[in-house]
Amino acid sequence: MGDNNAMGNDMNNNQALSAFNASDSGSGTSEQLLLEIKELTRKQVRWQRVSAAFMMAILTIVLVVVVILLPGILYTLRNIDEAANEVTESMIRVTESVDEADAAIAEIKTASKNLNELVNNNSDAITDSVSKLSEIDYEGLNKAIKDLQDAIGPVANFFNKFR
């Protein structure tokens, strides 16, 4: 912007000099030329003041915006940072939980494999045991137990009298 003002000043001064050179060297024209230069200088000062006022207004607006918005921006950035930290901590906990679940799954697979081996290794023995249990004569066993109770019952009563 300063370069534009400098160019404008040079053009106005060049116009004034060309007017001075074109006129005759009389005192009336010199005064007129000085008045024109004075008027041009006043216009230049006025435009410089207007441009300085606009620059100050823009600077004031920028400062106000910075003063008003900067705390909000900093607050928002702090909240974003806290949220990112919480997400990071949550991700760490999730990773640890997944690792623990993987370990538990591995243990379950090992236990299942061991159980399968146990069943496979002992299937013949289990089959024999089940078949032997099915061959037991439970009615005969119950009758033998009843007969034993009938035989020992009077003896137990006899000994209970001496107590």
C-alpha cells in the first residue's frame, strides 16, 4: 500500500512540475502552482490519514478477534488433547484385554486338547467299566444286603441291651 501512495505522490508531483515548466516564470503562476502543490499535498495527507485509520481499524479488529477467540481455541485444543489421551488409555486397556482373552483362549484350547487325549486314551477302560457296571445284578445285591440286615439285626438288638 505504501508503494501505491509513493507512486501516487510521484505522479502528483510530476503533474505539478510539468505545470510549472509549462507556465511562464511569472509570480502569479508560481503562486498558483504552489497552491496546487499545497492542495495536492492536503489530498495526499487526507488519503494517508484515511488509510492509516483503516489500518488501525483492521489491526484493532484482528486484536479483538485474537483476544476473544484465542482462549476458546486454547480451551478446545486442551479438550481435544485430553480426549486423545483418554482414547489412547482406552486403546491400551482394550489391547491388554484382548491379550488376556487370547491367553484364556489358548488355555481353553490346551484344556480341550488334554480332555480329548484323556477321553481317547481311556475310552477302552471307560467302556469296560460301563459294561461291567451294567452286568451287576442289582436285585441280587439288594437281596443279599437285606439278608445281611436280617441276620445282623437280632445280634445288634442283643448288644444294644447292654448299653
